[in-house]
Amino acid sequence: MTRAVLQALAAHWRRNPLQFFTFLAGLALATALWSGVQAINAEARASYDAAAATLGEGRFDQLVPRAGDSLPQETYVALRRAGWQVSPVVEGVLRTDAGRVRIVGLDPLTTPGALSPVGGARDIDLNSFLTVGVLFADAATAGRLADLPQEVVTDTSVAPDTALTDVGVAQRLLDRPERLSRLILAPEQPMGLPPLEQVAPGLTRVAAQSGSDVGQLTGSFHLNLTAFGLLSFAVGIFIVHGTIGLVFEQRRGMVRTLRTLGVPLRRLILLMAVELLVLSLLAGGIGVVLGYVIAALLLPDVAATLEGLYGAQVSGGLQLRPVWWLSGLAIAVLGAGLAGAGALWRIARMPILASARPRAWAMAAGRGRWLQGAAAVLLLAVAAGIALADAGLIAAFALLGCLLIGAALALPLILGAVLALGQSRAKGVIGGWFWADTRQQLPGLSLALMALLLAMAANVGVSTMVSSFRLTFIDFLDQRLFADAYIRGVDRDRMPGIEAFLQDRGATVLPLLRVDSRLAGVPAELMGARVGPAYETNWTFVAARPEAWTQVAAGDAVIVNEQLARRAGLWLDDMLDLGGGLRLPLAGVYGDYGNPVGQAVIAEARFGVVFPDETPRQFGVLGLDPEELRSALGERFGLPPSSVVDQSSVKAFSLGVFERTFTVTAALNVLTLAVAGFAILMSLLTLSAIRLPQLAPVWAMGLTRGALARVELIRALVLAALTALLALPLGLALAWVLLAMVNVQAFGWRLPMYLFPLDYARLGLLTLLAAALAALWPALRMARTPVSQLLRVFANER
Amino acid sequence: MLLKVSGVTKSFAGAEGPVPVLSGVDLSLDLGQTMSLQGESGSGKSTLLHIVGGLDTVDGGRVLFDGRDVAALDEAGRAALRRSDVAVIFQQFNLIPSLDVSDNIRFQARLAGREDAAQVARLIEALGLGDHRHKYPEQLSGGQQQRVAIARALAARPRLILADEPTGNLDEATAGEVLDQMLALVGETGAALMVVTHSPAVAARMDRQLHLRAGQLA
């Protein structure tokens, strides 16, 4: 019996190959976008974990300098002598001909368990690690270190772009003799230790899992990607839901017959569920493969984004991790189950003698519209409540969810009202029929239209955010990069001489002093600037005291970037501890878009007092042509041309980083819109199969097949246009949430929102084009429907 | 002569080659006349009705409607003929589900550009549809739906009304009632009526009775 029932069930798909394709394609696309995003997230998290495992970040308490980016080795020795169980770490970037590599020096004798790659099961003996020098790196990084005299051992557990070695070797490679970056504290410390302030007053203790944990910093970015993946998955599930609804509706007759022939209802439901499971696993498998392709294509851009925004290193290669392909299959089964549960429930409750006549499938979907309306109002009200409360990143994403789902649920009701208005205003007979018939088709198309609404709103919202960001960023670059050229990458010892040389030639020189530090408990850069008219004219504050620049120039105040202000909870007039006993009030907060770290600026003179050993690492030069400057410095100091960077090159580079940062967002946008277009095509095609009995009488009364096809095309365009109109305000609301709430929480800066009417018009036209293309095939099928097929509608023996 | 059918042949593609359905049919029908067309299932009566109504085309022969050769018309010409001169009443009613009773009845009349509100109102009353004018087809019984289909056909004031088993889906009492109303109203309009039916009782009510057997009139 089971075999016979399965054959009967399979026969439906053989007779309706289009439905089979729609089901598989919808679920595969949904799974692909979801698992693609999950693959990217899994890869990134694995990189963070590798970094944490090798560097001890976030796992152990650490001692870091209160100010500056290093501490003397004597401090470490003093702490060990006092009984503190600490282990030294030296970090820095080594520039090789093949690129940059982060060098991390550890002491394998004192590192807390499992941090060091030597010892244990590893083949490298401790002696050669400590004496000759051995570096550990992944294969790609190892290739870049081939020219070093030290042996380089390939180790896949080391974070990307990082090499581990002994402290002494790292100090030699980085040219930091007798200096350490930080100290790792062993979890177990002896009793009765002298206080840290007494032994090492220049150090501060940072608790594990705080501050620099890159996993936490990037969490919002991954949440963002996951939200996009979920949105795409939802759009795909709309397709599957529509298909399953139609398939089960068309099978009502068969179900009744099978039950009449003695198949128990429970067995029937079970077999249909098994059928759904097998098909969803098949579609999920295809989706996972597609997801792998998507992830492989997008991962290099995501890696660039994460480095650009957060300085996080992520491997550019993709591995097949069980966690994501299993989750891909699971979500395919879950999605199909969600979409099919209602249909199976209806079949289970259907009386055995229920009418097998295919009823208006579409009309049945409209019954719960008041319930749907109530849910929409409730969700939109919750969204408004969250917006007013402004309660953090998770709440902001909850707001987005409520807003999008609420609007999607409200869409069929709003469209229904507009179509009813159209019907009441219609004058001609075809017009009246058109509006009435479109209303009738609405429930059958509403899932696809909801998908289109979400995809369009996401496009409007995200493109508004990105374009607003771009405008602000370009404006910001124009303000910040006001010097004609920048000199960088020169030995510190030569900088004072170069400065004097430039001043002799009448140039305005703006040296920039900088140390990496922790300010208000947050990793940050402390800068010393020669404050003057150039800064006052070009830098724009988000918030500032009226005399901010005067106070900074006098050494009486500090200004910070918006990221630092928001992360540390600082605002105007708050006091900021800058290290070395210097505490200054906050006089201004400036926009610093695209910078992943916090920043504080004080006057050059003040900086020199606190950090007398620091010399400028970079000069901004005004009043000299970059080409002249390049040749003059080459002749006088033998500087390579690459040490002089002109303003336009810096801007072009920054914009290039910016564009690449949002490539992944744009790609997901396009994919989501494509899935929505596919949803419309599939809905129209599946609807066209049950449309014939509705259109044949109109044809019989004197409308040609061509005229009916045109009406079908216009119907799709009208519905798409109405949806696009509704998507615009929704997309703008989405943009506002992204700019005013998500960005502030995730990146630490608030951006002004700009409107781009031409972009929206272009998107609207694209949507209409997508709808027209989607409707073209069903319309052509209508125009070419054989007369015999139309006449079969009227056949009494059909 | 409103309708003259001469030597009409028609065949459909079958698995083993063309299957003839009509093999040289001749008939004529004038305004005000009623005619029944009987025959076994597959004898070609519905096909003949479809050809006469401009819904289908012939393989051979001629169909003259008011002197015009229907077979020579292109699709747009046949659509125009169906719009203005012919109305079909189907066994399955084939109402437009998205329009209510009133709009369904007016639909073909408006297509033909001959809407007459008074006549529509009269048809609604005459067919007992007054209480249902704002209902949708799915809310009506079979008999009510067939009355709407009859009203739709008559409201357009066509010269030829074709009815394919108009009472085939109705019980005996309702069928008799609907037939009485249809014949009375067709009589009032002066249109010609061709009815395809299996029922000898229905056929007996027509002026002429024709039998189709294996694609030919018996």
C-alpha cells in the first residue's frame, strides 16, 4: 500500500514538472542565501577563534601600558621577581616584499596552557624555538616569510596573516629591543603578591573578554549578515509556501480518492510528510552547494570589510565546515516543514467526502485577512515602541524584524483596498473586470508581492544607508585630507630634519604624533597635532564647545572621535585620563567615519610633554606641489617616491576601501531582488495553470487571447508598481533605523540621512522590468494557448 | 437566413492520426427559430456548436452567419462576432468569479456596447435573481448560476444563442423551470436558439430536432 500511495504522490510531480521545479528552486535559493551567509560567518568566527587561541586575546587577564604602545622589559622582570605569574608578548607588523605579517612573540616557558604552539604533540623542539628561531604561520602567511633566516613551520591553527615566534626573535624582527607589548596573566596567582601599582605603576589590568575581543567587535557585522541571510531565506520560503499550498490544494481530489480506497489518513499524512522531507533534503543539498559558491565569491570582500571596519583578520579561503552545511540542510527541512505544516493540517482535518472540485485556491487564502491585519498593526506598533525606546543593537534588529514583517502582512490588505477603489472608479467594462479580477488574484500573488516588498525595501533602505554613508564619507575625506601631500614611512630619526627642510622652503608642515593607547578603557590612538587655522577650517565637529580649537591649542582640552565618545560613554566637558598623569576636559567630538578605532587629539606641545620620546610618524604638507616635494626630498634625503603620498591618491585609496566594504551588501541586495523576481515568476506561472477556467469565458464572450495576455501583463505591472510605491516609505524607514540606530550601536557613529530620488526611480523601473519579465512568459503562454485547450474548459465531459 | 452551415468537416489529432469529428454537416437556422442538436457523447455536437459560435475553426466547408463566412474570419474577427452577435450558455455556467451577479449579467452587453439598464433589471426580476444581484457566483446554487448565465446571454441581445446542455447540471424540477424561462425570454428577443442536449424532453421543446451520429446529421 505504501508503495502505491508513494507512486500516486510522485505522479503529481511528474504531471506538474513546473511545480516540482518551483518547489526545488525556491527552497534551494532560500537555503543557498542562508547557508552562504552562515558559511561566511563560520569562517570568520573560526579565524577569530584561531586568533584568540594563539594570542590569548579574551581568554586571560592582561597587563597593558596605561599609555603608549609598549612597556620596558625590566617591568616584566620586576613583576616576575615579585612573584607575579606573567608571560610577555611582543606584537607588531613586519613589512616584507610579499606583504604585511603580524608578528607575535611569546615565551613558551611562561605562557598559560595551550597558548604556545611548541611542546606537547608538536614536532618542534623547544630548544630550536628559543635559540635559532622558528616561526609558526598558516600556509599563505608562511609563503610571505620565506626570505627570513628563521625556519617557518606551517601550522593551520595560527590566525591568518599572523606568525608566532619567541619573544626574543620577535623583538629582533620588529626592531624593538628590550620592549614588550603586553603581559598575559596566568589564571592562578600566588597569595600575598605586592600590588600592581607598587611593582608596575605604568601598567593596568584588563579583564578577560573585554575591550579588544574582535569577536565581540565584529558581532554586529555578523548579526547584520545573518539578518540579511534570514531576509533572503524568508523571501525564498514565500515561494515554497505558495507552491506547497497550490500542490496540496490540487491534491485534495487525490487525497479523497485514496482515502475512499482505504488508505488510512494517518499513513497518508505520514507519507506526505516523508515526501516533503525527502524533497526538502534534496533542495537543501542543492542550496548548500549554491551557498558554498556564493560564500566563496563573497568571502574575500567580507574579509576586506572586516579588516577595513574592525581591523579583524579573516582568512580569504573557505573550508567545508559541518556546522554550516548541516545547518543549511536543517533550515531547508525546517522551512519546508513550516510551509507545509498548515497544508498537512488542513488535509488531516478534511472530511473524507469533502468536495474534490478545485475551489478558488487563491480566495481561500484571503479568509484570515482580518487576523492578518491585526497582526500587522500589532507588529508595527511594537516597532514604533522599540524606536521610541532606543534600546540597543538587538532591539534595533527586533525593530527591523517587526517593521518588515508587519509591513509585509499589511501589504495584501492595502493593495486590496487600492484595487477596490480602482474597481469602484472604473468606467469601461474591461477596466471594471480588470480591477475585480486583479482583486481576486491578489491572495494567490500576495506571498510573491510580500517577497517583492521586502526585497525592494531592503534595496531602498540599504542603498540609502550606503549612499548616505558615501556622501558623508566623501565630504569627510575632503575635510580631513586638506594637506596637499603626506610624508610617511620615514625613519623617526630623520623626521625632525625633514620638517626643518620643508619649513625652510615656505611650506606649512603639520606633524602628526601618535601612540597606541587605551583611553577610558577602550583601545584608542592618542594623537598630537599642530592645531592651527588648517584644522579649524577643515575639521567638522559632531558636537563641540564654542572655543574648542582654542582650548585644544592651549593644551587645556582634548577632542575625541565619535567612536571613542560613544564606546566610552563620553561627551562634552567629561574628563578624560590620557595617561602620564594628564587629564583634560572633552571640548569636542568629531566625525571620523570608517576608522575602526577610537581617537583622541591634543596639542602637539602637550603630547611632547607626556611622550617626550615620540617623534612624528607623518607630516601633512601644505603649500608645495606633491611632485616637487617628491623630487626635493629624493635629492636631499634620498627618500623613495613612495614616501610622499599626494592627497588625491589617499582619497582614491580610501574610497576604494569604502566601495569594497559594501560590495557584499550590494551583492546580497541584488540576490534578494532576484529571488523576489523569481517568486513573482513562479507565482504567475502556477496561477496561470488555474487561470484558464476564469479566462476562457471572457475569451468566449469576445476578447482575443492576445488581449487577455496584455491584460495579464498589465496586471503584473500594476501590482508591482503599487508594491514598489509601498516599498519606498518602508525602505526609507529601514534606512532610518540602520543609520540612526544600528550604525550607532554597531560602528559608533551616527550618519545624516540623505534621499536619492533618482536611485529610487531607477530601482522602481528595475522592479517593473523584473515584474514585466516575470509576467511575460505566462502572458505569452496565454496568448499562445491552443483554442482546443480553452474549449476544454467548456467541455461537459471534462 | 441567419446561419447556414455547408459541408463542414473537422478532425482532431489522435495518437494514430487525425480523428474525424464532423464529416460534412449541413444545416440552417433563421431568426426566431429554435433547434436542438442531439447525439451520443463524442458525436461532434459540441464541436459543431463551437464552430457555429466562432469559438473553433473548420477544416473544410463554410459557415455563413448573416451572409459572412465565419471560417474566413481571423481571430479578431471571430472575437468580434462572439462579442456582438452570439451568446453561449454553458453547462458549467462559466460565470466570471470575480464579478457579482449584476456585473456578470451586464458584462457581455457592455462588451457588445448594448447595455440597457432597464432590460438587465427586467431579466434579473424575470429570472428571480433580485435578491442575489450582489452575490458572487460561488455563493449561488447551480440553478441560480444557470439563470445568471441565461440573463448574461440575453442581456447582450445577440442574434444567435447557443446553449450547450444548459440544464445538464440541474435537477429535473429546476431544469424544467430554467428551460421555461429561457425559451420565453428567447422568444421575446426574437433571436435564434441552438441547444445541444442529451435530453429528449428538452429537444421536444424546440422547433426542429437534429441528430448527429458519427459526425453526420442523421
